[in-house]
Amino acid sequence: MTGRSTDHPLSALLSEAQWTGGELARAVNSAGTTIGLRLRYDRTSVAHWLSGSRPRGTVADIVAAVLSRRLDRPVTTADTGLLVAPARPFPAPGSDPVDALLTLCRTDLDAGSRSRVTGVVYVPVQPTVHETGQRPRKSPRVQVARQGTPRQVREEDLRRMQAMTALFAGLTETHGGAHARTALAAYLSDDVGHVLTGSGPLRGKALGDTARLAHLLGLMTQDAHRDGLAQHYFHASLALGALGDDRPAVAVTLRALSAQALRLGHLRHAHELAERAVAAAANGEPALRAFTYAQRAVAHAHLRRAAQARADLAEAERQHARGMGPPGPFTSYPRAALEYQSAQTLAALRDDEAAVAALRRSVAERSVEDRRGRALTRARLAELLAGQGELDEACRHWHAFLDDCPYIRSARADDHLTALLRTARRLSRCSEIRAVRERAWELHGPVTGGAVTTGAAPVHRKRGARS
């Protein structure tokens, strides 16, 4: 790029990434759409940044995120040289985990300040809480609250929290994470916040149960197209799990962070988190160990480590055979979910036939209530079948996926819809594909502001793509 300021930190990053200014600008614009920003940067914008100007709002964070993905290593906003002022993490590192979670939830719920958290950009950083049960120091504010509220945490408090965990997990399974997400934030902010001002021998268990609810809120938030905020909820969950010495909750959340990083293209970061999840689950129940081994298998596969990926899949199968676990969102690992994860591993290893077989088994094992999981599995199966030229069966699964779409609000479903429309354009001469495409447009409506909208957040695409 001509006119590049060679002493600017961003210049070195562009050289390392082998990107021009225009390529960086296009990556930033694309990433912005995922958090609802319509950005129109070009190579001249990048040239201005290299000359000393600063992008507005969270754009510097987006620059760091896209460079992290391109370079497959963490790049902070400070590394880009685009910070307007010293970074102000939210919540602040070292803050009390209870305060951090309640602050996140209350900011998320407040229309006047919500933009502080909903526009947060995902950054591939390792969480600072150790999975060995490190207990963060309590803040003075929480201590004062506890002194002013002499009540003890009671068994009935825990039973209510566990019932709400099952309720929101079931809602997510049936209707997608974007449905009732803020209701869970309100429950944590109000009812759970009140419980955590209590004291007594059951408070540690209450912290662990809160970690599980925060984990669910993280899952729901990323399914509402807000990966940066979801990451904050996951980190809050880890801190609470450590504070409550709930190692299974820590392992499950590390696993969720790994899956999130993998979906966003941060492969090595995803693998590091998967390694930590396996370590945290080492002394756990077989279902938990199977759950973490299956995720590490996918991470290995994306890094082209075929032997390690297949070994982890085999270990996940062995652990699963020892016991699926009692029913519950944090205690069981259904066969359908293991088959889906196996398929993701096998597809990453280019073993599409075996992946298709695993997805067929996953569809057959899905419960009636698991509408979201069934829809995502059928969509992924259709994509692989279309790639193999099995268009009749692919279309059957796409139609079944579209049957479920009106009932779920999910970013993952939106991603699959985008893939469906892309494939339909490529194979538009096939009458079966044309029928699927027309039904997709009939269900999800016309272009509005450059996006096709399902029941969840917008699925962005280029103008004029419908043809």
C-alpha cells in the first residue's frame, strides 16, 4: 500500500498478515455486520489510521479482532496503535465475581447504558481464573451487603436456582438462545443477586449455581449475535465457578469458550481452551470428560492433527459408554450431541462420508423438545450432502430445517440460512434447490437494510444477492 507509515504498529501487523489496507478495511466491514454495525471503510480509511487518525467507537477493537483471526494469535487493541485512550476493560480485572456479573446484567438490561456491553467486540484472550479452584478476593462492597443482610442462604434458594437453570436450558434447547435472554439477565440481577448477599455454609453452592446460570446466559447471548458480551458472561461464570469451587461448571465453561473461539476462526486459541477444559474435567464424571474430549477432538481436527483428533474422539466414546449422566443441562451428555460433535470432527478431517453418517445418527437421537439442536443438525447434514451431490436428500433436510426455523431465534440458525442461500444461488439450475430457496425467502422475508431476518438477529448479505 502506498503512503504507509512504516513506524505505525498497524503497519507491522499488516505486513505480518500479508494484507493491504483495502483487505483490512473489508475484513473490518464484514466483522462489523456481526454486531449490527454498517461500516464502509476502505483503503483510504486505513491510510488515515496509519497517518495518525483514530477510528470511532469500537472499530479499533474490531481491527484487533480481525487481525487476531488472520494471524491466529491474540492481537490487543493496544497492539494496533489505534487506541484513543487507555483501554478500560469492563468489568475491571480483579473485581469481585459477584459484582462483575451483576454489573454486566444490570448494564445489559438498562436501555440507556446497554450499548456499553452489547457492542463489545470478541477478543481471543485467555481467562485469568485458574480451573484449579482459585478463589478471588471478595470486594468490600459485597462484604458490606452481607453484613447488612443477616439472612442465610437456604436450601430452597438453591432449589429455585436449579429449577430456573433447567427452565432456561430447556427454553434455549427448544426456542434458541435469543429467546428470553434478557429474562435470565433480569433473574440474575434481581433474585440471584439477593441470594448472594446471604451467608452461611450453602453460599459456596449458590456461587456454583450462579456460575451455571451465567454460563447459560453466555450461551444465549452468543446465540443472539453478541459474541463479545457472551465472552464476558463466560468469564464471569469461570470466576464464580472458581469462587464456589465448582470444577464441573469451570470445565463446561472453558469448553464453551473453546467452541466459541473455534466458530469465530481462532483455532489455536480454541485448542488452548479445550486443553484447559479437559484438564479441569480430569477428575469429573464420565459424561463431563466425554464432553470436553469431544471438543478437543474438533479443535485438533481444525489444526489438521488427525491422529490426536481421532484419539480424543475414541476417548470421548469410551467415557460416554461409562455413563451419559443423570438428566440435566450440566450433568448429562446426550448421544445426539456426541454424534454431532463427532461429525464436526470428521468433517474438519475431510471424512465427509463418516461425518454424514454421524449426523444421520444425531438426527435420529434428537428429542422432540430439542428443536434447535435438530434444526442445526439437519442444516449441517444438508450442507454436507449437497457437497457430495446428494441433492434430493439434502433438500429434504433443508425443508425440515425450514420447518423449525420460525420457532427458534438463533444466530447459529441464521448462519445456516446464509449457507443455504449461498448454496442455492450456486446450484440454482436444480429445481429441488430452487424450491428450497423460494421457501426460504417466503419464510424469512425480503431484504431489509441489507439483511435477511429470521426470528432472531439479522443475517447480513450483500445487496443484490437475491437473483
